[in-house]
Amino acid sequence: MGAVYDEDEDLDFSFLRQSVRQQTRGAAARRRTADDRGRDRMADMISGNRQERATTPYGRQGQVSGTYGGQGRHSGTYGKRNPVSGGQSRASGVPGQRSQASGRKRAQAAPQGSNRQYPSAQTEGRRPLTMQEKQRQAALLKKKKQRLRRQRQFLAVLLCILIGGSVFAVWQLGKMGTETGTETETGGETAPEMLAEGGGGNVVEGIVQGIPESQFNRHPSWTEDFLTISEYSRPGEPLPEVNNIFVHYTANVNTSAANNRNYFENLKDNHDVPGASAHFIIGIEGEILQIIPVDEMAYAVQSRNEDSISIECCYKYDNGQFTQETYDSLIKLLAWLTETYELEPDDILRHYDCGGKKCPLYYVDHEDAWRILKQDVAKEMASAQ
């Protein structure tokens, strides 16, 4: 039943003009563009459906329908109204055209066998990462890199330790092989090994300066500072035997053992004396310098250099008397040499006893002091045993 109104009454159509004004400029053009995109998307889905039906039957009714003019001409069911669109596009208001909302629903309902797909973050199970998650991933990556760097540093240090240990082990093995060789080089000469005294048949020891190592290591404390081999002080010739030990004094009052050693060393340069030296020098403080090995000849007693060992003693007083420190060191050295070469205290001689030179001065002038010296040597030998 139509509405009743008075024909003479003016109708107010201002609401229609207001609706038109409220529409933004270009809204109709955007709708047309959206409809065109929807039609293209629908055409692609229909093409995909047809290809899928060619390989797999779906039954009497199609899964995707697209209507134009209200009839389902492009759907799985012919001659029936499209249940989705309802014959008229409600979004656009134009009959026979597909709405944008309907096109989106059909695009989501497209079969998996379609040639064209429109994946989204929801369909692929992904979502954008938040800023906190990105920062957390960056922190984890940084920690992983630091851990890998520490592991590489640890492996490098471990490798260096292994290489150093291997080199040290090889060096030790080489050193042991040298020390246990069949021959031992001592004092510029090569001497065969000898069986240790009192040891088993498998125990061997070396020779040091012509003396068995066990006996050599018992000598009093001294410092080795050998002269340079020259014809003026150290000829470098072997000493074949030892029959006597000679005691000398330096004839340079209040000088040290090092001073007299340098005097003998410089003879090769200044040629002041044809030949002079000794095996040992004992200083005022009791220090002992060995300047020539005991298995070499020294220039000390001209007629006895080939079978004797000589000891020079420093002194502090004009009469040639030794300090107590010099005397004590002399007694210990004489006792060790006498025992080593299987001599007696009476085999200890003054330079005066061979050639008449007043050396050592104090013990030439005081015969009783010389006898006491040899008695002290005998006591030292007895206490050492």
C-alpha cells in the first residue's frame, strides 16, 4: 500500500542532496576500479576451477561461483541463482556486477589446485616480528658470535701449548741422548766413559777434565774462567800425569784473583813474559778461579810443567803471608787434589823446592809454617774420608 501524502504539499528532497555531498570526490571511480579488480580475480579463479574439473570431478555443484546478472552461468550449477551474491551486488548497488566483499570471500575459498594463489601472513602461519623480538634475536646472535670467538681463542691457546710441549719433549730427548752417549767431551779432549766406582756393571759415568765425574763433583767451590789458548799462557797441550802440586804466590801485593787472571790473559797481546800461568788462583777473600783445566799443561814451573799442577795465591801483606780466607781455601783445594791424584801431603811442593826461587815468600822464610800447612792438608783429607 503506497504512502498517502498531499499533492499540494512540497516534498523535501534535501536529504538526497546531503548524501551526494557527503560522498568524497572520486568515490565512484574507486568503486569501479575495485569492481574491475574483483572481476579479474574472479576470472582467474573460474579458469583455475575449470582446469581442476578437467582432472578431478567435484560433483554437480561447483565450489566457487561468480554471478553476473543474477544467474550462475559460470558456477558449478547451471541455471540456478548464485547463493553467495544473491543475484545483485549489494556492495556496489549495480545489478549483474560482483561486489568487492564477495570477490574477497571467493578468493579465500579458492581451491588449492588453482593456478593463482594469494597467500597472506595468516595462511602461511607467519606474523611480523615486534621490536622486542628483533632485539632479542640480535642479542642471541651476538652471544653466539662471542661464544664462537672464545672457543676459537681457547683452541688456539691449546694448540700453542701442545706445540710447545712437543718441542720441549724433543729437546729433552735430544739432551738425554747427548748426555748418555758413548763418549763425553771434556776440556777440549774426548774421553771414554768409565765404570763408576762401587757401582754395578750397567752404571757408567763421564770424565770431567780427566777425572771421574763422581770425584770431580767433590771439589771445593770454584769459578771456571779459562784463559784463551795461546803460546804465552795456555798452550792447550794435555797433561799426561800429575806427580806433584806446586804452591806459588803472585808477587803482586794486595791484588785480586781476577787481576792476576787478566794479567795472564793479556800476555798473548803484550808479550811481556815468554810464558806464565797456573791452573788455579786463590784471592784474598778466599775465592778460587780455575783458569786452565787440570788435564792441560800450564806455564808455572819450567822444568815440571809436564807432570804438575800449580796454584797461585794472592796476599795482602808485604811479608807474603796469606789471609786466613786464602789459607783455608788453599788447604781444601790441596786436600782434594792430593786425594784425586792419589798423592801424599809430602808431594806438595813450593816453587822454591824446584829452582830455588823464593816463592811463596812467606813459606820460604818460615819453614815451620810450611810444615804446619802440610799437616793441615793431612787433617783435611782425613776428615773428608
